[in-house]
Amino acid sequence: MKAPPKEDDAAERRPPTKVLSQAMAGTDAWRASGGDLRAFDRLVRAQAGLVCGVATRLVGPDDAQDACQEVWVLVWRNIGSFRGDSAFETWRHSCRQKRTRL
């Protein structure tokens, strides 16, 4: 009879949290590219801290909120072009780089 798996063994089989969050972002991005507002809202909520953190480092705390909003408006306007060839985060970054200095 086989011994039950140890707690550590189960943890090794689970994908890392980052992998799961990237997979969910990809799914939500794909849905948002089809016009799903709830999926887009989940993307914004999941990644707002990262986007605002980068904005704060690049433009300073006084302009960070406006910069974050500009990024998300830009992403929403261009989300229809998201094909899923890359991670959403990569696509968002390249989209932002093409259109803004942020």
C-alpha cells in the first residue's frame, strides 16, 4: 500500500501562484478583448498596484495616479488587439511603450 503524499509533495505539484495569476490574467485579457467589462475590471484590480508602482517610480507620486489612469484608458482602447501571443503583462507594457513615455 502506498503511503499518503507528504504535505511538501503536494506543494511541489501545485503551480506557483505567479503562474496561476498569469493564467487568470490571460483568460481575463482574452475575455476583455471581446468586450467583457467584468473581465477588464478584474484585470485592473489585479494589476493596479503593479501599474501604479511603476508609474510612481517613473513620474513621481504627484503624477502617478493620472499616469495609471492613462495606462488603463490606453489598454481599454487597444484591448481588442490583444491576441494572446504573449502574456497580458507583456502586451500591456508594449502597448504603453508605443503610445506614452510611461
